[in-house]
Amino acid sequence: MKIGIFGGTFNPPHIGHERAVKTADHQLGLDLIVIVPTGIPPHKPLPPETPTAEMRYQMAQMAFRDVRRTVISDIEIFKTEPCYTIDTIMSFMHHYPGAELFLLLGTDVYLTLDTWKDCESLLRSATPAVFSRDSAALDRIYEYSTCIQARYGVRTEPIVNEFIEVSSSHLRQMLPRREGVRYINDTIYSYIIKNRLYGVKPNWGWLRKRAYSMLLPSRIPHVAGCEEEALRLAARWDVDLDDAREAAILHDITKKLGVDDNLKIMENHGVAAGRLGFAEEKLLHAKTGAILAQSEFGVSDEVMNAILWHTTGRAEMSMLEKIIYLADYIEPNRDFEGVGQLRALAFECLDAAVRTGLEMSVQDMKARGITPNRTTFDALRDLKV
């Protein structure tokens, strides 16, 4: 049995890791590939804000889920002391007696092998299989392998790999800049966004794609218009543009759902619905949209509240809440009597525009025999002070 062992911090795992493992499997003819996320590496400390061991373990599972004959080992990840490769290899030799073990390594790591703990025992127990990124790296591998073979009598297996110019450390720098999404599979990127790991900020294209997939096609122009208007208003009133964009993109993500589906979301997140009349049912999407925006997209409390109150308003609204309320009401696709004047007012006096919008909304609901929500009246009283 031929077993490849691929270790690393996977902080985070990326498509280069997956491609390397597939290449090793193809070139070496492996029967099993064991992925070993490292708990505490002995050669350097984990960087600040590294996700928990459980999170890195879960991301490793996501990264290699579709790679055949691959298992994720927890032999190192949950240890509270430094993990040495020789100990891991000995454990695998015990569990797979008679197996031929290959230690899958990058070029730079391979060139430091003679500094590892119990290097001789390690090299006599597992064959180094080394990924080369280019011909220069391949030359370095051959040169070092000659030394290794002369010293320990151990051969090295070079693996000609289609190199992807990215590393986990590089990705950690890219993610807060809304970059790097193309180097991570979507399941892992969604997980990183959901938990806001590595100081990540969602890539706008990715966020729109995810949000739009949750909408009826007919609603997409409204959401795009709301984003456009929210950015204009945020720039005018010196409100964080990124918060305004996030809230606008996500504000209607549960709009197409029926009452039962909305109530199920609330129940799953421990939010009581209370007694619902017709008017309350129409407002459920604001509550559930806010819930999913935070639980699935990791938005801040400020953005969550802007989504929560974008339909009714409330007393003591934040500037962001006022902007999202108005952007939803006056975005370019809206066409009703007085919308032009309201758009102009929004750039002259934000409070007056919100108050006018609330009054127009109340009048419209009363004309249709609907009782306005009490929070709307709270907002009006607050804005009239």
C-alpha cells in the first residue's frame, strides 16, 4: 500500500493544496492520501488571529472533500504541544504496517529536512516526495536529493506540479482587501466570510452573486439600484461606504420566502415571532434577512440593524439605518408620485427625507386598509422632536 502524507497548517487551505495532492496521487500512484493539519508547528509560531484548531480542521475537510482516497487526520491538530513529523510518521507506520509512506513536501520545506527532529529516522521511514514549482526549483531538489541519498541512503521523488502563485500567508494579506476569492473554493470562502476569519471583507462580486441567487430575478434590479443609491447617500452624509454597500446588497435576501419559511428561519435562530397579522407577515423578510446576513455573511451589528429596520424605521435610527431606509425607498427604479422631490430632499436634509418617507408610507398603508407598524410611529415621533 502506498500512502501519501501531506501536512501543514492549512491556514487557510487553498486550491494550490488541492491541486498538489491530486498531482501527487497521479504521479506516485497512491492508494491513500492522509491530510494532516498541524496543531502547533515546531518551526514557527502560528500567526496572530489564527482560527481555532477546530476551524482549521473543518476547512481542511472542506478543501479535500472531492479528492479521491483522501482522509483528514486529527492526529496533530488538537494537540496542545508542538507536533513533530517523526512522531506522526511513526504512528502511521504502526497503523499501516508494511505500507510505503511518502512525505509530501514543498521545495522550500524539503530543503530544510536535515534540521528536523530525528531527521535520519524520518527519512528512513518515509520517502520525500517534493513539489517543484519550476525548472529552477527542480534543479535545487535534485541537488539536495543527492546529498540526502549520500548521507542517509534515501531517494527523493520529485513531483512536477502546476504551480499556483499563492500561499496561505499571501492569502491572509489578500482577504482583508476583498481579494483572493479565486484561490479558495467557494465552500471555504463562505465559511471564512460567515465567521469573518483573517479580518476578511467579502469580495463584492462574490457577495452580489450569493445575494442575487437568493432573490427572484425580478427583484435583482431593485437591489442593484438600492446599492447604487446607498453609496450616493453614504458619500453625501459621510457614512462608511462598505457598510452601506453590504447592507444594500443583503437587505432583501429573504424577500421571496413565504411566511412558513421565514418563521422557520426565526425558529432555527431562537427568535420569537409572536402573533402575526397581515402587516407583520409583510415585514418578516427584514427580520430574517438581518438574521441570515449576520449568521451566514458575518455582517456587523450596524449592518444587521440597517437591514432589520429598512422597512419600518425605528426611534433613534443610526445614520446607516436612515440611509438604507431611504435607498430602499427612492432607488432609481422606484416610480411613484413625489419620489423626485424625496430624492432631492435626501441630499439636503437626511432626517427630513426619512420623516417624509415614513409619512408617505403611513398614508399609503392606511389607504390600503393596513395598520402601520408601531415602530414606524416611534420613528416619526423621534424625528419630529
